[in-house]
Amino acid sequence: MPDRNTTCHNTIENDRLEECSVLADTELERRFPRSELHRSASATIYPLDGKGQQPLRCSVTMRDLSERGFGITHTELLVPRQRIEIDVGAKHLAGDVLWCRCVQRGVYIAGCRLVDSK
């Protein structure tokens, strides 16, 4: 397992790879306040191309939620524009991945744009 000063490759919106320290600040100046959640949720993650593969049903950790999006922690790299649906408590959220960052081997954080909520 890498120490906290190592770097991981990360996917960014342009589908380019960049390196990012695991100590990098992930807090941004936000127009919509985030509510921290830190709770497990059931997720369905759809393949990017939508062909040939079945959706992945798994558990993720909800990091935060806002009026326009949500953040999760997951064990696999997600890519921009990938569709994800989450059931947390009585809420059903659907979103598109905007970014995904490796924070340590096998642990990724992702930011998703909310497209539907029930």
C-alpha cells in the first residue's frame, strides 16, 4: 500500500490523465453548500458505452450531497459522463460522474452532477 505522499493517476473531464497528490485539497469554492453524509449507500454504476456490459451493483460511501450534486467514495475508477444511481435511505439519486480521483490504492473519490432525485 502506498504511503500518503505517493501519487495516483486520475481521470479528469477531458479524459486526460494527470497526477495528483493524495494530499491535494478537494475543497472548492462552491455555489451550493454541501451536507456531509459519510454513510453507506446502494449504487448501480452503468458502463460508459452502455453496450456489452451489465451495470455494476455495489455499495459506495456517500461523502456529501448538495442541491446540484453528490460525492462518493468507491473502490474502482469511474470516468466522466458515466451514469450512477444511488439509493440512500428513502432517496433515489441519479447522476453523471464529473471527475474521479485516486486517493490511495483501491480507493477513489468522485464528484457527480445530480440529474434526478426522488
